[in-house]
Amino acid sequence: MDFLFTSYLVAIAVSFAVGVPTLVRAARRRDAPLIMLGAAVTVDGLEWLAWTLACYTPAYETPLGFALSVTCRLGIIASVLCLIAFTQMVFRPSSRGAKGFVLLLAGALTLSLAGSGVVGDWEGVRNDHVWVWLEQIALMTGYAWTCFEAANQYRLNKRRARYGLGDAMAAHRQLLWSTYAGMFLLAQGVYVITLAFYGMLSDLDTLNAALTVIAELALGAAVFTPDWYMRRIVHANAQ
């Protein structure tokens, strides 16, 4: 089996295996931030599925394949919007500035879609117009913000946990959330490289799929923490 195709299947499987149960758990608890996080992962699985169908079925280079590629792009944008909504709800729930920042990124992504549509690049795969670069900046900013907020909270809470003033596992979950966003930030950076060198657009897709799998495994460990893993983190913090 083609290695690139296999990497796509793994990314899809992990996305759904983590995202769907997260959504179900969040819905039962009526946990709005966790719903946003679960939606981000589930939608990411859908966009990988759309991309796989566009590349590895008879839809390739047909109008259906084009529609699937556009769906993939929309899925990435929707996933990031869910992620930054989660970040604002969890880390900056009362901050007007954070809410405004979410709206700013959402506006930039909407504008990039409209602008690239005007120049005939609905798939977002051309590098000869400003709109696709606006989109990439907004996407990377969203991932970077989530990575920073979670990492900063991990730093603060790990210090508290060391002195018995906080929960070591709660702190570690924030590290895992930061890892999730950080891996997607790297993946988006890889895509920017492929976009800059137009013509090798999917040459690094295997790396992107691998980063996606690492990200969602980290998130899975945060949301569905195995007992052995939890014991190990608590023990390490106690030393």
C-alpha cells in the first residue's frame, strides 16, 4: 500500500477516534469548550477524508475532486475556528480582547476565502495572490495562540503542583493541549513551505499527516487519560 495513502488513513482514523468520543462526552456534560475542541478534531478528520477522496479515487482531477479539495480547505478553516473558540472560552473567558481577537481571525479567514474566490482559487493552492497568504497567517496565528496559552498555563500550574498547591495531571493536560496546537502549527508551516514552492504542493503531505497523528494522540491522552499514564505523571511530579 502507498505510504502516503496509509498516512492519510491513519490521520483520518485517529481524528475520528479522538474527536467523536470527545464530542459525545462533551455533549453529555454540556461542556461548550470541550464541544469546540472535539469539533475541531472531528472536522479535521473530515477534511483529511475529503482530501484523500480527492486524491485517491476516480474523483481526482474532476469537478467532484475539485469540490472535495474546496471542502478540505473549508474543513481546515472550520477546525481552526473551533480551536480558537475553545482557547478563548478556557483561557480568556472574560477577556473582551480575546473575543475580539477571535472575531478578527474569523474575519481574516472569511476575507481570504472571498478574495481567493474572486481570483478563481477556491482550493487555496496558488501562491500568486495575497489572499492565500492572509489565510495562512490567520491559521498559523490561531494555532500559535492556542499553543502559547496552554503552555503558559502549564508553566504556572506545574509550579503550583510542585508545592502541593495544584493538580499535577491538570497541569500536564495543558501541556498536551499545547502539544496538540504546536504540532498543527508545525504542520501549517510545512504547508506554507510547499505553497511557496508551487509544484511540490503535496510532496510533504506524509509529514503533515504524521504531525496530525501526533497532535491528536496528545489530545486523546489529555481527554481520555489512561490510569497508568496518570499515575506516572503524578509520581514524576512528586519526586
